[in-house]
Amino acid sequence: MEQWSESLFNLLGGLGLPQEVSTIIALAVGALVLASVAPVLALVLIWITRKVISRMQDRIGPNRIGPFGLLQTVADALKLLSKEDIRPANADFLSYALAPILSVFGVILTVAVVAIAPGWIGADLNIGVLYLVALGSIGIMAALMAGWSSNNKYALLAGFRVVAQLLSYEIPMVLAMLGPVLWVGSMRLGLITEAQSLNIFGFNLGLGWFVILMPGMALIYLISALAESEQTPFDLLEAESELIAGFHIEYSGMKFAMFFLAQFLNTFFLGAIGVMLFFGGWQGPFVDQLPILGVFYFLIKAFAFYVLVMWIKGTFPRVRVDQMMSFAWKVLVPLVLSLILWQMLAMKLFGPVWLQYVAVLAGNVIAIGIVVNVLTSHFKQEQVRTKRAFGPKSLIGTMQPYAGD
Amino acid sequence: MIEQLNQLIEQLLIQTAPTVPSIQQVVFVMLAIPAAVAALMVVLARNLFHSALALVGTLFAVAGIYALLEAEFLAVSQILVYVGAISTLITFAIMLTRGMMYGATSPLNRQAGTAIMIMGLLFAVLSGLVASMPWPENLVALETFSWGIFSNRITGEAIIASLGQKFLTTYLVPFELMAVLLLVALAGAILLARDRQ
């Protein structure tokens, strides 16, 4: 990517433009190329979503337009473009129009720091991880603006719900991202990916993924990322089957499509960030010999994550709002804080790297074990309480759940 | 002070008039004008929600100026803390106070005169400070600047590392005090919000 902008820069310099102007043009073209990847990606993502969900529900899914129904999303986008742009009476026009743009803007900026292959990164910022965290806050602001400016009580309430969920899950997510950052000692995403190599006799297997070192952190990140991207089981913000919609209830046509786009892209990019932090990014066997393999490894991992999210979407029930909040604050936050503390202690106390490795891994496994144990007994007790309160006496002591009268 | 200001303006005019502005200057103007306009909107908007949004805009533009000054960490922290947390909190508070949401409120109240006076004084002091500062002419002069702040300029990744080290060595007490303050605020919030039985 750097070579391309370099050659463009030289070309512009040859045309007689001043150096600063040609720098700006070269950077702008690079940014445009990266940014236009996102909408094309969204078309693919929506197609994957529909296909996976259809298969789970024993349907075929889109199969009429284009090969395998690939062009269905294009047709849908055209339909949305031709729709009337309805604006609610007394809506606050500026914030109403700005909110969808802002929500997409915040997500697309993520592309800049995604490391696709060795050296292929838009901008390897030295504050890469922090930058990603800061971008998340733009989406929250967009949801608030959309909810308020629609001049609709339900949209406003939904906006509050969005902020409550996103703020709650941002904390465990950010703290889980700290795990790899602490281990590598850098916030550069390129460097974090490079650190996940596994050299055996000078040959890079590319399998030193941080998920093996800190499975607990990776799990916490994935759960929080599900909540951040508003996917099942945390999709109570926009429970498609029973509520009309969330904060974007008053939006229609292309403005609605932009919220939709932002959500799909956000899901994908949160998965891609997870891949870079915990699943080795572009690392894999033979990647040192053939760097182009890195692109395939990265895309395969990122899309595998997306399919996993859709699998969860097709199979899991939704959590209640009180369960959602208490899970974030009473389970995830204390767990991730104790893991961070343990990792810091382990990295300072134990000298040899292998000992640190074992200590961090053991800490993660033990912590997860304890939490799963506690949660299991909690839910068992809750079931017993439910049966005592409502169910017939014969159900107590059995594994059979109380199904209602 | 007015003489100094005049001198500064003259100097600026002499410096900028014959030459083409550099890209940094163009970008600075592109950031500074929105920041100033949005800051004016914060105090002059008739709708409180618009004020809050304008505040977000100002903070964004200021973050851009930080990025222009190669203080990326500060810029991103500004967006993270002010746009992400504090502005959301302010917006929440505004939204939850009924009657302030819709309809116009006057931006002026009894304290307008006092506020204008204090702000005028503050502006005078700050511009005097800027005018009296012996600014270095170029980057080479900046490196050897006798003021002390710029004398050991560090860049890139080292900024974050030295920031962390300073927090845990030189500025340990304020850092820990800040943490305790946050804890107190958290406990206070819980105390205020819990059920009274």
C-alpha cells in the first residue's frame, strides 16, 4: 500500500505539482480507496447474513438475482435509494440528517488501522488500539442524535437503551483489548499482529495466537463485541421480531440503510479487530515466504468470525435487559479486571518468558473455570426459586424446567 | 499589552502576506474556524441539545488541532474522554430534564454581563501571554528552546511510554488522588441513587 501511494506521489510530482499538494492528493486517494472498500464489503456481508440465516431456518435464501443471489443486495439498495425520503414533522433537521452519516463515518474510519497483510496497513498509528476505542464513541453519539431528533418518544427511549448497552459493554471490551497491548508493550496493531508468530527452528509457523495465551480475555472480548455490535443475544435494542425498530424507527429509505450498513460493518470490523488482537491477524503457516498468503489468512479468519456471529444469531435466544446489564457489571467487569491485574503481576514477578506464559494461561483458565462454576450454580438456584414460586412441587429436584401454566 | 498585540499582528501580517500559506496553516484555519463557530454556537444556541452537539463539534475540532501538532495520544484521548464520555453524559442530563428538551430557551440570563466581563478578562490575559511568549522561529530553534518545555522533545511511541512513566513516578500523588476522587464520586452516586428504606 505504501508503494502505491509512493508511486502516485512521484507521478504527481512529475506533473509539476508542489510537494505538499501532491502529498495531500496521494493521501486522499489512499483514504478514498480504503473507504470505498467498506460499502462493497457490506454487500457481501448482507448476502452472507441472509444465506446463513436462511439455511438455519431451512430456507434457501436469495437465489434469483445474480449467481447464488449475490446481486440481491444491490437490487435492495437501488430500491431503498428510490424510496421517498420521509421526514417526521417537527424533527430537528440538522441532527436528523447528520446522525446516519455520523454512524457510518465512525465505522468506516476503522479501516485505516486494519492490518491486512505484512506491511499492508492504511496507517500504523502508534495509538492504534486507543484510536479504535475512541471511534466507538462516535457511534454512541450518532444513536443519541438519531433518537432525539426523530421527535418520537419511542426513538428517544431506544436511544437511551443503546447508550446504556454500548457504554456498559465498552468497559470490558476495552479492558480485554489491554491484554495483548500489555503483553506486546505497544498499541500498534501491526506490531501486535507481528508478535503473534511462533518460530520453531527459525521457521515461522504463525500460530502463536494470543487466544492460546489468554483465552479468557479473548472470550470476554468476543462477548462484549457481540454486545457492541448489537447482535444476538444482545440485540434487544432492536428486537426485530417484537419491536418495530430501535432508535431509527423514524428513518426510511437511504437514511435507514445507512444505519443498517453501519451495523453490518461494525459487526465485521469488531470481528476483524478480534482477529488482529487474539487470532493472529495475517499470521499463518508460510506467511513469511509468501506475504500474499496473509491477505487470505486474514480474510478467512475475519469472515469465519462473521459467520460465527450469524450462527449465534440464528440459534441463541435473546437476553433480558436486566440480565444484560448485570452480566456486564457483575460478571465481565470484575473478571476482566482481575485478569488484567494477574497479568500485570505475572509479567513483573516471573522472570523467564515461559513462566510468564504459563502463569497468564493458568490464570485465564482458572478464572474462567470459577466464573462458569459460579454462574451455573446461580442459574440452578434461580430455577429452583422459580419452581418453588410458581411450579408444581413435583418439578423440584429435577432438571425439567418450569414451562408455565 | 495593546502595543504588543499590535506588534504581533503586524509581524503576522509581514510574515504571511508575501508567502503562500503552508498546508499546516491551511489545515489549522480549516480546524480553527469550525472550532470557534461551534464554540459560539454552544453559548448562543436557543436549544440546549444543539448547544451540546456544538460542544461535541468544538471538542472534535480541537482534537484535530492536537493531531496537527503531532500530539496523537492527546487527540485520541480528547475524543475518547470528552466526546465519548463527558458529552454523552451532558446530553443524557439534558435529555432527562423535561422542558429543556424542546422549545427555545434564551441563551442570556442574569449572569450574562458578569460572564462576558470575566471572559473578556480571560481573553486579554491569554492573548497577552501568547504575545509575550518568545516563540521560536523554526524547528531547529524549537529543539534548543530555552523555555525548558520543548528542550527534550520526544516523538512517536516514546510519548506514551514516558507519559506512563511520569504518571507512576513524578506525578504519582496527583494520579492516585485522581483515582480516589473518581472512587468517591462513584460511591457518592451509588449512595444518592439507591433505594431509601
